[in-house]
Amino acid sequence: MKKFLKYTPIKEALATFLDAITIHTGTESIPTIEGLHRVLARDVVASVDLPSENMSTRDGYAVRSEDVNASLKNPFTFRFLGEVKIGTPPKFRVGGQECAFVSTGSMIPNGADAVVMFEYSKRGGNKVEFIKSVEKGENVTYRGSDIKRGGTVLQAGTFLYSQDLGILSALGIGIITVTKRPRVSILSTGDELLNPGQKMSGAKIYDTNRIILSALVKEEGGIPIDLGIAHDDEDEIRRKLEEGLKKSDAVIASGGTSVGEKDLLPTVVGTLGRPGVLVHGIAMRPGSPIALASIEGKPILLTPGFSVSCIFGFYIFGRAMLRKILTRRELDGVLIRATITEDIESDEMTRFVLVKLIHQGSNVKAEPIHPSGSNILSSFVRADGYLMLAPKSSIKKGQNVDIVMTRLFSANFNPR
Amino acid sequence: MKKFLKYTPIKEALATFLDAITIHTGTESIPTIEGLHRVLARDVVASVDLPSENMSTRDGYAVRSEDVNASLKNPFTFRFLGEVKIGTPPKFRVGGQECAFVSTGSMIPNGADAVVMFEYSKRGGNKVEFIKSVEKGENVTYRGSDIKRGGTVLQAGTFLYSQDLGILSALGIGIITVTKRPRVSILSTGDELLNPGQKMSGAKIYDTNRIILSALVKEEGGIPIDLGIAHDDEDEIRRKLEEGLKKSDAVIASGGTSVGEKDLLPTVVGTLGRPGVLVHGIAMRPGSPIALASIEGKPILLTPGFSVSCIFGFYIFGRAMLRKILTRRELDGVLIRATITEDIESDEMTRFVLVKLIHQGSNVKAEPIHPSGSNILSSFVRADGYLMLAPKSSIKKGQNVDIVMTRLFSANFNPR
């Protein structure tokens, strides 16, 4: 009727799981402006220098720096040659004691090697008086100083932020190749589950895991596909999982992965194809009944029905699974360093502890949230992140720890 | 021809700008499952207890804890009453030396107050032997222990993450009210600007700011509206800005906010309505030529054309502007604490320094990126975040500083 699970260490379980994922979603070409939070499929190499010419970074006068040694008490007067309009190549060359007006973004005319800021000048007719000296290269951005032609600008696997789209655009790249978003089927199982809108009756509960997993999949750049709720029925679960494998690149199902009589998920997955269940039982708390499977290269993550276990299952295995499919370079969540406010220790399992972050000056304190029973979703709502404590280890109050953020922490930002 | 700007401190400029924003985008009702990264418009109060009954958190046997004082050497034998199926109210009451099988998520029958885990039991016929004692409340989640009926679950202004959608679903809330996404018109100005696909010719550059701003607006939950590129022409800029104000809730325009002859943006905005330009010139570097304006409650952010100044302009003013419109509680970006690797000081302006984060054990080091001239977009691509140094101040190597992340930092996460 029941069996005891052998608990696999997290690292080993994750490595086994990721190795078994061979599915590729392929690539697609999209306009750069649509590229936010997509993953670059190929290295991008610059085909031009950036900037393409020597440019002024200020409004002022382009000069030969060696000629200017002015100060407020000892102003220098130069001959005015004209203005270099933005977007237009200069028509003249700057010689000794000569200058040309340039704007921010104008090309620097030949001969000149620095720009005296407008604020330190006074023009009268074709003469300009300077009250400050200037160093060679001052207020000038040299050709290729931002990006050199032939250099790798962004590597394959980069998760694209706005500044990345900016540099691609600066190189004139209007179309980029990214990995396709993986489709992820999501199933909840359990006779006790209701959908929102259904009438509550004794001992039933509203399903939360499909909603949570759907949002987590979206955050990681996947496309959630809702398989609904299955009863604790072997045939119904098999039909749903087969539908999921057919429709999508990965499947996440929750409920029934413990060792009770209703633990149908791992049993059914074992009959769906090769290699089937890879790991059942992980040395982590919460989340020990998690099972990891793969059917012909498509990953299946089976988590307990309790939401906190389900969320940790996604954080540890679901996130890495999706990032591998997306070919994203970093497999982990967002980290913050914080100081723990109390002693914590673990038993033979890796322990996850939810924490609230408290910002004090330039210190961030991580305050453990008690109790964090596996059913307590409200503690997850209060938390800003979690820490992960290896088996049989401890941390002492005042030590620094890595916190993985579950809510992007945003405090009042005061400049020092 | 030229005027000198008076530089307003950042805090003062931001307060003035936010005060002038009176536009509301209103609210809308959406399915909870669509709520990721939206902002809750109203407090959510629980209309039920969660869980709605006392529930088991384990597979095992529900008992009266006072009756069980067993150990491996001194097992206790109880009478088996039957099984409590998940989703079904129990049909019996547990008395002295009696037990009932419960699964994870089953209701606890009346009389029982604890669950002995399955692993510490052995059943034979209608007898169950226990080899471990149990404390009152062990493996039980009490009615209302997660959320109490009448309590505020989530406050108005909360930016919704997956766990928040989970708790809303657990309460049976299938529809939520969120603030509408603000529409933000984005304009680039400058005769030198090209769109991707257009042929490069001497002294021209590809426009990057519209692409960057569009992505930043999306990241903050706004809907970008592309107004394209305007030439340095007063009438064309006026038409575009008027179009932007008509079509959207806010406008961001870049280029021409310095004090050069082409600084048309603040001039034109001054003619569009009341109150017009609020601040022109901010004591920050990069970004000093930024102008902040408002026309009948709709904010207008005018940034220099240089991308790094434009991005900082968005981070400091654009983000707060959108979060105010969205009624989001926190106005700042994501913070991480790190240790600076070199001395840094500022002049009379607030100084922004881009940094690369380096993770070493539980320490995060922030390494300043040099040079960070205002034209250097590649430094932004290399950076993980920035620090903000108040005017006339300094930080010493080894001090802790707040870093605002520009790329969500994700290192290899090793449990301690």
C-alpha cells in the first residue's frame, strides 16, 4: 500500500532532471523593439564601430587642446570657423587658435581633439573667448570607443533588458533571433479541488496551484496551457498528461506525489514512455515528495498539492527546466545579500526558510517568517525571499546569507 | 542664444513632478489568472477562513495526542475507525485510543487534535500500532491559521506576484480589480536619427531611445505608443507632443533638452498648456539637462538624447511617474546591498555610477565600470546596477552601498 521514499539531494536531482531535457523549441526572428525579456539565440557581433565617428559629448567649441591654456584671469581668444550641425559631416578643419561650434552629438572636425564647454566661452562676431583650459579628448567620444567592429556585443543565451535592445538598435539591428517561448501544460489533481466561482462545500478547497504555476511560467517566459483539474482517477490523469505532452514542451502537475494511496501522478507518468520518473523524493523541506520525470526529452515536474511545496518545486526545478529549454545562461533566481536575524539549522534535508527583508541604511536584514508550514500560503505573501540551508548545517544570527527574491524588493532608496 | 540652467536637487525635482501628476487611468476587472504584475486597485478582505476547516498536513492517522506516548520500544495500539477522504467531511468522531486514516489535505475528524505520520505506524486489520508519540496540533493546520475571515489579505497598490494570485484564488476570488495600464507616448527628436533599416550615412546615428524607453515602459506595466522621430523643427515637435498628450496618459521625449540652439523640447512644451515646464536642469550626472513638465495633470519627461542620460532619466523620474499613475506603493527599483571595491566621490551634483556585481560566497562586490561617459551604452550593457552618490559626498572602498539593479542579478546559488 505504501512505500518509503529514498530522498535524493537537490543538486543531484536537478542535474539528472536537466540532463534528461533534450527538447528544443527552436528560434524565431522578431523586431528588436519586441525583444524585452526574450533570450538571444545567437551571439551578436558588431558590424560597425560605435560611435561611427568621433563625437562631441557637450555643447561647446571643438579646439586643438594643446592651444588652450586659459583661465578666468587669463582668457584665450580663438577664431570662430562655423558650426558643425548634428548629423552632418564638418566642412572644415580646425587649425591653431581656431574653433568650431559643436553640439552634443556633433562630429568633431578634423584637427580638433577636445571640446571646451559652452559655459566657459563667450562669443563676439568671429572671435570666441575661453576662460578654461581643456585636456586632449575632453568631451569627446572616440570612434569605436563604445563598441568595436567585430566585437561580440551580446552572447547567445542573454536574457534581454532594455539596455540590450538599445545597443542592438544603435548597431542598426532591427530584427533579432530569439528562442521560442516554451509551452507548458499545467494540471492540478485532487477530488477536493474547486475552480473559482464553484460553490464551496465542506472539506473542499479552491485550486490555487494552476493559477500560481501559470503566473510563474509567464514570469519565466513560457506560455502556460491550462489542463484544468483532474480527479484522483488514473484514467483521467493519464488522458490529461498525454494531452499535455502532445500540446506542449513541458508539463507541470501538482497533487498526489506523496506516498499516500492517492499518489497517482508518479505511477501514471511511469507508464507514459521513456525514461519516465527519474527521481521521486528530494531531500528538501518543504517539497520532499516532488518527482521529476521526462518522456522522450520533454520534462515533467510533479509537485505536492500544498501550494508552498508546489512553489518551491517550481523555484528549484521548474525555473531551471524552463531556462534550459530557453537556452538562458543563468539558471537561478535573483539574489540579494542580507544579514539573518536569528540562528537557523537544518536536519538531514535542505531547508528552505521564507524571510522578510528589512532595509536599514545600507544594511538589509532577513527576518525568518514563522511558522512556515507547507500549507501556509499567507507566509509566502508576506515574504520577500527565501534562504536555502544545506542538510545538517546552521547559520548564526548576524551572518550574511544569500536570499533568493520571491518579490522584487524595493525599499525607499536614499542616496548616501 | 544660450542660458545657464539652475540645477534642482533630485528629491525636490521628483516631489514637484509627482505632485503635478493628477491623471488617473481608472480601474478594470480582470480574471485573477491574468493578474501577474498588475497593481491591485482596492484592499482585499478575506470573506472566509483559510483553511476553512482543520486539515491534515501529512498522510497518517488522526488521534487524540494525549493518548499517544509511544516509542519504538513501547508501541501503542489503537482502534482503526476508517479513512477520511480528501474533500469529504468525516463521518465519525475520534475517541480514546481510536484513530482514523487521513491524507495530506483531509479534514481532521472531531475529537482528534494531531496526526501521527504514516511512517511511524503499522496497520493490521482494525488495529494500528504507533511507534512514536505526537504533540497536540502536530501535522494539523487549524481553521483560519493561514488567513482569518475579515482580515486584509492584500492592500491596494500591491504589485501582484504569483503567490498573491494564489492566495486570491484560495479565497475563491476569480475576478480582481486592478488599475488600468497607463499609455505612454514616446518620441525621439533629432535630425541625426535613423530608424533601423535606413541607410547609414556620415554623422547620422540609429535611434536607440525609443526602443529603450518602450521596453522600460513595458517593464513598468505601461503601454508604449510610438510617436516616431521628429526633426529638430518646432512645428513638427509641437504636433507630435500634442498627438502624444491626446493619445496617452504621459509623454516621454528625448533629445534637445540641453541648452544648445536646438533645445526645442522644453521651449515647445512651455507653449502646450498649464503648468508646463516644472523643472529644467537637475543636479544629477549624467542627466543634468533633464526637464520635467506637466500639462493638465499629464506628466511629460524630457531627457537628453544620449542614451545613458535618457535611461537614468527614466529610472529616476519615469519609473516613479508610472508607479504613481498605477497607484503602486513602492516608487523605487530593486535594491541589492553590495560592498564597493574602490573609493568614489561626487562634486556638487548627485552622481550615478554603473557597477558590475561580483558574487563571492555570501558577499556581493560592486565594481564601478569605467569610463561611464554619457554616450557609452556598452557600459550599461555590462552593468548589473548603479549606485547613487549624494552631492559633495564620498564612499570608501569596502563600505556597503545600495545598488539599484538594472539587470536582475542571478549568480550561481549555492546553499550554505
